[in-house]
Amino acid sequence: MRLGVLDVGSNTVHLLVVDAHRGAHPTPMSSTKATLRLAENTDDRGDITDAGADRLVAAVGDFASIAATSGCGELMAFATSAVRDANNSEGVLARVRAETGVNLEVLSGVDEARLTFLAVRRWYGWSAGRIMNFDIGGGSLELTSGGDEDPDVAFSLQLGAGRLTRDWLQTDPPGKRRVAVLRDWLDAELVEPAKALRAAGTPDRVVGTSKTFRSLARLTGAAPSAAGPRVQRTLTASGLRQLIAFISRMTASDRAELEGVSSDRSQQIVAGALIAEASMRALSVDELEICPWALREGLILRKLDTDMGGELVVAR
């Protein structure tokens, strides 16, 4: 079957079209993105603004049309942190449904973490042993660990790269003192989750997923995306520390010129690097591998496994 997966995140809307059937490797057919910055279109009360809702409705409608013309039999449409955290999410979701016909489901943070872990497990297989996975989004950080397809421990923390940029790093470039204070704060926030993850067992493989980790790996010397998804890519703690010292002194426009950093990600790459560094430090990780599969692939795999029917699915 041909499936469309519509991911409404804090920064972007992403449509992935794949050909897939149970027991087979999902084959990507097309990938389309648009910058929405939904988290930035949230007011002081925690509501998505009218302008933000307008942009969301327009984007979902456009992407649903693309999915239909691409021959998708089904469209799985979901939203993560920005919509999940909004006080008026129910009203916004009702408007999206009424004006586009798309039932945009909101994933809980823990479900997001677990589905991402499933994708990582399938990518590496059982021979990987116990896996610990880090995933940095715009609004949240997901941490998981387990020896099976469902993790033993799953955390979703409000430590996303976009969120911390807005809350902590408003100046461009961020000040040295501000970076140091954010480092200390992150260390404190990760103490308890790290204890639980360590108690679950020593991982045989530590993995990073998300665009942030891919960008950080590229900036520290990993192969470009053009080399294909099967090339091994890693991120080291030492390389990350050196990178932070370099990019934290640059403006966002200068960071956007670096290979592997898009213009819409350049503002939050410093915060993303600090989150990655703090997570690795909290769990004594010197090196992790970059997995090309994450949440979208996890949703596809779970649907193929369980035949989810109407749940998280809208027929077009």
C-alpha cells in the first residue's frame, strides 16, 4: 500500500510518502517539508494564535492534497509538542478537521518516544542488544532504553531545541555566560531521568535520532545525506564540545552557511547541541550512532504490524 505520514512539529510540517507492506522495508517515494514555526505562533496564554492556526490549516490542506495526488490510500496525520502543549489545541484540531477533512491526532510525549524507539529497534535489529535512544525535537527531548521493541523506560521532557532557544538563548549569538547557565540547568533537569535509564541496564548501543542529531553529526565530520542512509554516522562527546565552542560564538545567519545546517534550524542548533551534550554527559556516553529512522517510520511500522484501522488514519 502507499501511505502518507503527515508530521506537524514545532518547526515544520513534513509529509513522507512511502510504499510499504507488512514484513517489508518501507520504501520512501517522496518527502515534502514546509516551515511553519508553530511554537513561535503561540501567545503568552499558551494558545496557538489565529495566524498560527490559519497557517496550520492551510499547510495541512496543501499536504493532504499532495498525499492524494501521490496516490496515498491512507494518510496518517499527527502532531507533537507544539499542538500537544497548546491550551486551545482542541479548538485548533476541530478547525483543521472541519476545513481540511484531516483528523490530526496528537501523540503523547511517551507515545512519541516509544514509536521512535520501535523504528530504531527495527533499523538495527535484535543483534543490537539493549538500545538507549535520544531524540531532540523542537519542543521536547525523548529518552528511551530497552532490550525489546517496546522500551523498558521512556521519558518525554520539555527540553526541545526550539523551546530552550526561546527561553534561554534570545541573543544572537548567545552570550558565554548564558550558555554556561543553561548547561548547569540542563544537568540538573536530567539527574532523575538519567538515574532511571541507568537502572534499566547498560546499553549495548546508544543511538541518536532527529534532524538535530543528524546536523550535529554532519558538523563534526559525518558523511553528508547524499551518501545515503546506510552509511554509519557517529557523534562523539569530544567533537560535540568542540563544536559548541565554535557555533556558540556565531550568529544564526553565519551558522546557516555551515554544511548540514538549514536556515530554519540555524537559530536553534546551539540549544540542540547543548541538549545533546547534556544528555550524553548525564548518561556517560562518549559516542552515539545516528539512526536515519525515527518517529514517522515508527508510526508506519506500528500500523503495518497491528493494522490500526481508523486510529491515527484518515482515508482520502
